[in-house]
Amino acid sequence: MNNYTKFRPKWFVPHCQCSLCADSVSLNQLLCGPCLEDMRRVQPGCAVCADALDGISGTEMVCGRCQQHRPSFDETYAAFVYQPPMTRLLWQFKFRARFDIGNFFCHQMVRDLVPKDRPDYLISVPMHTTAIKERGYNQSAYLANLLARELKRPVYHDVYERNTTKTPQHQLNLKHRKRNLQDAFILAKPRAGKHVAIVDDVITTGATMEVLAAPLKAFGVERISVWAVCRTYRE
Ligand SMILES: [Zn+2]
Ligand SMILES: [Zn+2]
């Protein structure tokens, strides 16, 4: 035994615990097998919003909501359903600076996205300056950077700016959020491209994605993909 090994302090020993249940896992593994199995994956559903399809009419794989009000975005991809234990994992990434969890999410997404055609560029969802100050980072931008690097495509974080005259969304109730969202973003530096992907952590109603996709479509972007770690099922 050399001196280095002999006097190796305890904190050199790698910390190998599942991020959800604290069971021991092997080095660099984020989750244990059972916790990984508990993460519900989004199954092929509505071609536009990725919500679960509950009986459709016609040949188009599009849910009733999207048939009634076709969104400005063309397709949605999400890896997981937003429900426990995913909600706890996402919270750690979002509010506890667990970037290893962000890397895990990216890895899961890239596995599904790589075989498909790649967009001309990616954009992230800008956060309100107040929220950035509180949190210190934008989880959407973090994911967009990783995905762009993996897919070898450019990423632009200045396509949209947050309208700073508006109250941060998380400080409002649902009714005021809807009204506030309408002009929460300013299309600041749009770039030419046929196909753009908007990256976010969670898709709930899709309202934010609509607000971001519509001006890009009006600008001339032909196809908009929405990519998220998870989405809620409106079941
Ligand atoms: Zn576990
Ligand atoms: Zn739909």
C-alpha cells in the first residue's frame, strides 16, 4: 500500500447513492434499477402535443384538442410523464443545481432524438431576470446547450427576451398567468431557418410553447419542434 492509498481521506470515497431512494448504486449511476423503472416514459401519442391519445377519429394521430385548435408548433417530444418520482428528480435539477440530473435528462432525450432529422437550430425559453437572480441558472438553457452539443447544431439564447415589465409567472395565480403570458416574451433576434426546436424542462398546457412558436412561424420558420424532459398527461 503506498502512502497515497494509506492516507486517503474519507471524502475521496465516491458517493454512490440513488438520487431518489438513497440505495447504493455503482459509480456514475444516478438512479437504482427500481427507481429507473418507476419513471414513466411518454408513449407515442398525439403527433402534435404528445398527449396520450384516447380514441381518435380518422387516420391522423392528433388529439381532439389539437384538431380543434391546431397549435403553431408542429410536433412535441417529451421523454417522461410528469408525475412522481420524476417530479422530485426534476425539482432537484431545477432548484438545487443538480446538473448531473440535467445531464441524465439530456442523455435520455438524445437517445430518442438522434435518429430523427435535426433542426437548423435550437432555442431555450428565457427566464425572467428575477427568477434568474433567485436561482442562478436557467434550466431550459442548460438542457438546450447539452442537446445542441450532442446533436451538433447551433443554439441561440437571444432569439427571445423576457419582457421585464411583466411579473414573473411563478408569482401569479393561474388566471393571471394566462393573461400575463401573452406578451411575456419579445422576439428579439430571430434567425432564418426552416426547422427550429424549442427546449424546455416541462410541458404542461403547451401555452408557453404556443406563445413562442407563433411569432417564429410568422417570421418564416416552417416547422417547429418542442422538446422537453417531461410533459403532463391531461388524462
Ligand atoms: Zn432508487
Ligand atoms: Zn394534441
